[in-house]
Amino acid sequence: MAPVDRDADGRRGLPPVRPDLVALTGYHSAQVEVEVRLNTNESPLPPPPEWYEALLAGLGAIEFNRYPDREVTELRSALADLHDVRPEQVFCANGSNEVLQSLLLAYGGPARTAALFEPTYTLHRHIARVTGTEVVAGARAADFALDLVEVARVLSAADPVITFLCSPNNPTGRADPIADVEAVLAMAPSLLVVDEAYGQFAPWSSLEILSGRGPGAERTAVVRTFSKTWSMAGARLGYLVADPEVVRACEMVALPYHLDAAKQLAGCLALRFVDAMEARVAMLTEERGRIAASLAGLPVETWPSDANFILFRPLQKEARDVWTDLLEASVLVRDCSQWPGLTGCLRVTVGLPGENDRFLAALSESLI
Ligand SMILES: *Cc1c(COP(=O)(O)O)cnc(C)c1O
């Protein structure tokens, strides 16, 4: 470490932060007050009123003077039932981002490498770097599908401990065909992590690889979240389904009692409302189709989506100017135009019908 100036008492003040962190830029989405918030892929609808009622009743029965269930017994067994796996195959954490961090703390770190294929969820790279894990990135094809030749090149050169996929891929939208995921699994030297934050919007899931118990199933981890389809971004709850050995590895790096009692309850109760969740997904899927159809009539390039957002690129106007026009109309979308491989792109989250109308009207106004 570089020598640091000391004061007269020999103290050197705050330590400099780790030099490898200084180069990292934070992950932020603008948080501005707007009427139509379509920038972070949340659900536009809250959980059902019956969920709130059950939560309020349950909170009153929690012994808040006691530590919560460290094993997260009830929630893990409810999730295991949902996915037809064993509770030992489920690890829960404070949002799926903390699941990803746990995987990287357990398996990554100095002198170890994680592989990913961009453009993809930027936090995979960010969390890997925060844990001191080396990152190698391959490129997706021009249409954002996986390029299996590129995947083979990257994986054989880097020998990563973790290979990340995101399916449906944020921010480009498409789910990777299960055959592509299986091809990546066959080429990956070690653990394959499939981030399925939008899994319920997709026609298939890598959970099928786990339940099929085919080759590589024990090296596959599927990560899910309550933040999107379950309408619970405010609760910070995510989980993975994997081989029990992966779960034990994550438990080794989790802090004691890291999942509070209220959150465990909130998650258990949410799972009683699968039908309501599926109804929200159906409504949003229909709205996604409506937005896509309208975008087809505007001077933008778009990509098909299997999630609750659509990536688009204005063809005749700077993305940043379009973003600003939308903001002036009190519609906030995500500006991805500076992200690698996404030059000139914006991403809109599918909202309620009225919100989507506001977005489409403001976008036409800006473009035509
Ligand atoms: C939104 C999102 C998450 C969610 O993270 P949480 O910490 O569970 O809120 C994870 N992965 C991807 C790809 C996402 O888009």
C-alpha cells in the first residue's frame, strides 16, 4: 500500500478504500419523482390485500425479542414444494443480489474467475468485482442471442469457477433457449448460475435441468427473486435452487440470522397467492404485446422480450434526448445508451395499461 501521511499524533485518518474498488462505478438507477415509473422492472401492482392482512396478523405473533429461525425452515420447505425439490436445495437471502454475492463469496475471490456474456445484468460483473473475483466477458451475438462459438472460446480460455447466464436476459429481454443453456452447461468447467429474475414470464426454466437430473444438474444453480413477479421488491427476498452442496457453501458465507423473521413470514405468505401472481404475469404479458405492437409503428428498433420490459433504440433521435423528453412528460425509463453493446438503447418496464398509454403517447410525441 502507498505510504499515507500521518498527523502529529501518528494517526493516518481513514484508510483508503481497496484500490480495486476505486475503479468500480456504482449501480444506480435515477430515483426522481415522476408520475409513471417504468425504469426498474418492478411490478406496477402491489401484492393482494389478503396478503397484507395475513402479514399484519402474523407480525403480531412474531417474538421480536428472539432471533429468527436461522434455518429458514418454513420458507425453504414452501419454496421446495413450489419447485418440487428438497428444502436442502434452497438457499434464501436478502434479494437475489445477495444470493449472487453469497455464491461469489463462497466460490469466487482472488485468483478465481467468473464468466459472463454481455450485454447482460450489470450487477453480475459488479458483485464479482466487489468480491475480488476476476471477470471475463464474452459478447452475445448481434441479436443478443448466445453465440455458442464465443461461449466455447471464453470458457476454455478462462476456466471460470462460475459461469453466469441471465434468462430472460436483462436488459435485452429474450430467454435463452433451454438447448443453449444445456450447451453452455456442457462447456462450463464448473458451476453454471442462471439468473431467472423474470423466470415466470418465460416459457421454460432452467429448473427443468435440475429436476431432470441430467448431466451437469449438480453444477446448475437457478436464482430467483420476489422483487419482480411477486410484487415484493420492498421486501428484499431472493433464493437459489441448486445441489445441497451449493446451498451449504452459501450458508458458510451468510451472516448468522441474516434473514429476519418478518421477511421469512412475508415470503411464506406470498406463496399462498400463486394464482394472483400468475394473473399479474398474464396481464403484464398482454400489455407487453400491446407496447411491442405500438413500438413497431414508431421509428425505433426493438427486440422481442420474454420479460416485463422491452429494449428499444430510437433511430432518428439521440436516446438521451428521448429519455429527457419522456422525463418531461413525467415518464421515467432506463437509459442504457452508454452501456457496453447497447449504444443508443432505452429500456421500458411494462406497467399498468394507463401507464403504458402515457409512455407510448410521450414517446410518439418525442419521435414524430
Ligand atoms: C431485478 C433483478 C434482480 C433482482 O435483484 P433483487 O436483489 O432480488 O431485487 C436480479 N437479477 C436480475 C437479472 C434482475 O433484473
